[in-house]
Amino acid sequence: MIIGAPRSGAGKTTVTLAILAALRGRGLLVRAAKSGPDYIDPAFHAAATGAECPNLDSWAMTPAQLDAVIAGLAEDAELVLIESAMGLFDGVEAETGRTGAAADLAARYDLPVLLVVDVTGQSQSAAALVRGFMLHDATVRIAGVVLNRVSSDRHRLAILRALAVLGVPVLGILPRDAAIALPERHLGLVQAGEHASLNSLLQRLGAWAEQGFDLAAIRATAAPLVARPGEVSLLRPPGQRVALAHDVALSFVYPHLLNSWRAAGADIVPFSPRADEAPPADCDACWLPGGYPELHGARLAEAGKFRTGVMQFAETRPVHGECGGYMVLGTSLEDASGARHRMLGLLGHTTSFAQRRLHLGYRQARLLADCVLGPPGSVVRGHEFHYAGAIDPGADAPLCMIYDSGGKSLGPAGGRRGKVSGSFFHAIAAEPLR
């Protein structure tokens, strides 16, 4: 089933983790997926399930690509929860079924929706909101409701009486309790790997679900996940043996891409720039993903083995950076305090987190030259989500032309020099070559 809500911040992640933790505690094989582009929530889902959490994006992925990811997700699970991004119907203007909204997935796969409603500051009005979601789209079925941040028994009873006339069951109630809130930072939640008390938090959430959720009804409400498996490429591997930077500074890479590369025969070999590790010499491509390099600028600047290793690697083999990785490929990085840290200098741009401005949205990248993302002229769909920006663009040739979800040109983006390439753009899936 899909865990949806009227808006961001309603408590979808908390509810999803609570159900996953409780059912896994009962011995069920549970899996999770995230609708839309997101790196941080899936890491929490992976911790709760003990299995990776893929992303399902109806705008960036073709229907066949979605089917391929869904097929892998459904293979070894008794229950799959798909957490919506933003509000259930929130997407972009696009053809039906390709808007990026979780509602697209509900309609395509006939999945019931468990609607999470933050009832802070309202009581009977919650029923009007739920009624609207039930009637908004005939192809999307609201099968149950979870009330989040309920303040008292009186509050709870008033809402339940108002909802009773709608005929939709209330399958869970969570109280207003700061002890079950997840800490946040500028791109969303603090990463799961940095959450020192994550296991105890999951235990508390599981206990809340055992106490306040009808877990049997939630299981009974879930629908069969009908997959349409097939051999579908999402993005060609950057090499046969890929050195992947992976630590708290650089960690944002989508599981579906790694699985797609492995399915094509590639090996993934992780290394840690923050621990001053160089990319393994027996690899034939190096991938620096997104992350939080602005929080680790001094440490990365001092990582001499990492610097020397990547520079030597780039002399003969491709090196690509996405977002945070692209920042590391530049000449320097300015952190939030205004301190400037030397980066690899393999591309000529300088980036700053001190001069913050949000860049957010779906992107289409049309490649201007052959690179690890594809041949020239090919299109890769993905997104941008960053506050840092280039305060000096440098003089490198651009990597691609960037367009928004509606096809409006945003101009040239990224950089390429020799075997090095990068941009702020995060790849989700390549459009099939015509």
C-alpha cells in the first residue's frame, strides 16, 4: 500500500517506520519504497526493514522502468509500503500517469492509500479534508486513515465521530510526542547513518504502532503488488568496475541505479573520501555521488591520499560527480561560515554554501558529449535539490543542456574536462534511445 498525506511534514515517514518496525518485530518480511526523488528517507526505511529501499518515480522513469523496479521489490516481501513524497497528488504538469505524484503509482498498480493526517489545530475539519481526498480522483482509493499528533482523548474522539460518517476506517493514531520526532537539517532529515539512537527510535515507533495501530487491518487492506518484470536499463554503467565514494560526506546514490549497473555486469567497489581513501586502482570508473561535503570541507581538503588517488585515476579513466561530488571536483568549496576549503581542482568551478539559495525540481539533461551518463544527444531524467551554488563557473565545457519538467530550457550546466565530468544534476533514469 501507499502511505500518503495531504502535504509534506504530516508524518508519513514516522508512520511508515512505525508500521515497518512493528511488523518486522512480528517476524514479517517487510520492504519499503519511496515515491519520487529522495535519498534520506529511504536510508531510514532500509534500517527499519533490513533491506534496501528503491525509489519509484513516475516522471523520471518510463512505465517499463517502473515495472522493472517494482518487480524486484515484490520478489521477497510479505508487505511493501511505498511512502509518498510531498502530498499524495503533488506532482508536475505532465501526461497522465507521468506527473511524479504518488497517486500515479496508486492508479497504475491499483494500490490502496493509507492517508496520514496531521490533526494539529483541527478536529472535525479533518473529516472534510479526508472527504476531499476520497473524492478527488476516482482511480485513487483512500482505504484508511492514520491520525498523527493527536493531543488528547477529547481531541481523538471528536475527530473519530466526524470521520465515522465517511465509512473510511481509522487504522492508526499517533500522539503528539517530541520523543518520536526525527531530527532534520537543510536537505531534510539527518541521515540515518548519523542517527546515534536510530535503533531505539525504531523500537519506540514499533511500540507506538503496536499500541495505537490496527496492524492486522493494515495487512488485510494491502493489495497484491502485480509486477510486470522485464529487462530494462535505467542508466548504463559508467564502467565494468566502478569505484563509488560512500561515507557521511558523499552517499546519495539511488539503489535502483546500482542494481541496474550490477544487472549489466558491473561491480561496485565503495571507498571513503572522508577516511582519506583513494579510489581502488583496479576500477575503470569513479563515481562521486551527492551528499554533504559542505559539512566536511576541512576533512576533505586534508585528505591527501584521496586527492592524489582521484587525480591519478582521472588521467586514464572517467571520474564523474553529482551535486556534492561535483562540488568536490571543483577548485574550492565555501562552507556556511564562509571558510573556503581546497577541493580536487579537476574542474574549474568554485561553489559556496554560504550564499545559500534553494535549487529544486525535476530536470531533463541533454548530453553535449559522450560521457558516463550516455552518448551525445541522449536525455537523462533526474532532479536538482541543493542550496549551494557556483560562485565562479570556471571555463570548462558544459556537460549538458538542462530543461525543467515542462521542457523549458535552463541553459548549459555542469562541466567536462578530459575524462572528468559533473553537474548539480542527480540522474534517476535515462530515456530510451529512439
